[in-house]
Amino acid sequence: MSEYQYYEFQAVDRPLTNDELEGVGALSSRARISATHFVNEYHYGNFRGDERKLMEQLYDAHLYFANWGSRRLMLRLPTTLLPARSAEPYCAEDTLTCWTRKEHLLLGFSYEAEDGGEWDFETSFTLASFTPLRTELAAGDLRPLYLAWLSALTRWELEEDVDEDEYTSTVEPPVPAGLARLTGPQRALADFLHVDPHLLTAAARASDAAPSRAIDKDALAAWIRALPPREKDALLLDAALGTAPQPGPTLLARHRAASRGTAGPSTATRRRSAAELLDAAHEVRSEHTRQQEQARAQARRAEQRARESHLDRLAENTQQAWQDIANLIGQKQPGPYDAAVTLLKDLREVHDRAGTPEEFTGRLHDLREQHRGKPSLMRRLTDAGLTAH
């Protein structure tokens, strides 16, 4: 099998310096590198760099995936915007880890395919789909973290050596608002981490509605005016020198976090156990299956009604139908031949319903005799079971 690995890094808050660019350039001769991006694809061999160290020192987002099923996403945020204590309740060994370096919190989302699973040669991702998650997390929206915990529970359910007591004793972390209506980047993350959609639906039942994300310019202006002058001067100086994260997204995140317009944990006090969530997901899955079967049954009934209506119209003038068949055959082309065969099968059913199958058999015999010199037509009639026996 041909191996494929994809590595992408992005610097969001500040571009890399020339010295830093020289350092990452030494890691690969084939990578596409700029002051804000590093992208490389491998069909053989491996990346020589240490992804964790690069994230700790230089970059704010990293994406990795391989066609044998491994997937990783790392995000780095200032701890002033997302402290470790806010992320830790959602950490799960297989899907989400968090750690701090200097003044940053680093989040590692991961998914590993089951051993022996099929290789994926179709799926691809780009980091641009996930970088908006940094802004959402900085604004206090913890839905991406909860999705990682649900991914762990999804995988956990598939394992055979988990003690039943663990399902009962394991309790979900705080439930963020808005799980029923994820943002685009959050839907991409749920797909990336293979979150069971039925489990997500069950979990969303305890989630408050997401508040509006529209920016109130007057409220934002008032909040900025209230900032200490020294802090505003420092923000402008950092922006001019490029020595700190761009102030726009940071200020918006701080404003949202300070206001009530965040998608923080639900006001619900009771948290569900893993067993309760999995049972609820089973109910959702069963109901979904029932609705699908009901929809398929309705579609079949509608199709049958349409079929009966078509045959009724055909039965009103069978002579015209036989004439149409003759006209189609007379064109001596594959398409019209196929249409004639379809119409003949319909006529056979019309005669069967009317109790006159002998009449159809006789006319079919005459038709085959008349056109037996057309091998293409004869083959089509035989393949369709239209034999005069």
C-alpha cells in the first residue's frame, strides 16, 4: 500500500522571524514554507521535526493525518484567554491532552483508527478548517473540548475490555451551550474525531441554546474605552512591532469572554454518566433507524402508487402503446430499442392485470418474428425475459 502523510503548521498570532524560518527550513527540503505556514506531504519517509516542540515554540496550529487512519490537531492559545483549568475536565487520554509552556496552553486532539481497519485513500483535510476553533475557544466556547470527550466515549463503547462499573462511575464534563447547533469548524472537528452523531444528539439534550455571536459594536466600544490607557498603549505598540498576537481577535475574545455572550457550560446541575449517555445514544439511534425505515416504506408506497397510475393510463389505450413500440423499433438505435423493451414490460404487466396474458404473448411472438433480423433488439428482448413461450 502507498503511504501518505500530511503535515501543516500555521503561525496565527505572529509571523516567524528570519532565524526561525531558517531553522524550520532545515527540517525539509520539499516543504512549502512561509513566515506563517509550513506544509509538507510524504509518500515515503517521515517528518524530521518534533511537532510538539514546534508548537510549543513557534506555531499556533498544527494538522497531521495519514491514510492508515492517524489524525492529530494541535492548537496553542495564551493562557490568559483559555487557562488549563478550563480545559482539563475534558481531557481524555485517547482524544484530548492539554499542557502549558510558558504563557501558552496547548491542546492536542487525536484519533487513531482501529487496528486492522481499512486504509483511507479518499479523505483529506486542511488546517484552515480548524484554525477558527482557536478564536471560539478563546471566547469561552468549550464545545470543541466536549466534542473531543465525546470522541473518547465513542471509541470507549467499541472496546470489549471496559468494566461495566466504569461506564456508571465515569461522569461527563460540564456541558457547553449550543451542542445542537455546531459551528462549521466544530462540525469539521466532530467529523475529524469520528464523533458518533447519535451520541452527539443525545448529549445535546442537556445543552442550553447557543447565544447570539453577533458583535454589539456599541458594547465593544464601551468595553474598549474602559480599558486602562497603559494597556491600550501596550497593545498598539505590540501591534506596530509585531511582537505579540494581533490585538483584534484577542480583544474580541476577551470582550466575548467578559460578556454574557459565550457558549459556556450549561446551567444544568446534574451531569450524566457515560452509561446514561450511551443508553440515550442507543435510543436516538433506534429512533433514527425507525424513521428511516418509515421513510423508505412511504417512498415505496408512493412509487407503487405512481406505478399503478402509469399502468392505468397505459391500459386505457394499449393500441397506441403497441404503435409507440413499433415506432421506437423503427428507429433502429440502441436508445429507442431500450425504451421499446421498457414499454413492452409495462404492457406485459397491463395484460397480466387484465387477465389477458395470452393476447400479449401472441403479439410479442408476432413482433419477434417480424424483427428477428435485428440481433441487437432480439438480445435485449431475451435479456428482459420477453420470450414468446
